[in-house]
Amino acid sequence: MVSCCDRYVHERLAIFAGSKHSLKGRNWATRYNGEWLMRLGVFRFSGNVHWATTHASR
């Protein structure tokens, strides 16, 4: 499962790379796929969030 943060980072990096290489259009999903992100060394969020109290109980 891909989080919304992962999708946002993927989109922004792809748009940046497209503008850097003077590529027109926003078909970033086909040009810059998950394999491209792995070659860049971008990590994805994974795991579970465990909520805890932020202060000591009395």
C-alpha cells in the first residue's frame, strides 16, 4: 500500500525531473515509475503507527 505522502513525493520528484530535462506534459507516472525511484534511492514510508500518551500518567 502506498501512502499519500509517497505519492506526493513521487509526483513532485517526477515533475522536477521532467522540467529539468525539458519534458512537456504531466504523464510522469509512465516516465518515472517505481523502479526510477529505487534507482534514486528514495525510501518509502512503511510500517504501523503506534499512538502513545505524550505525558506520564499519575
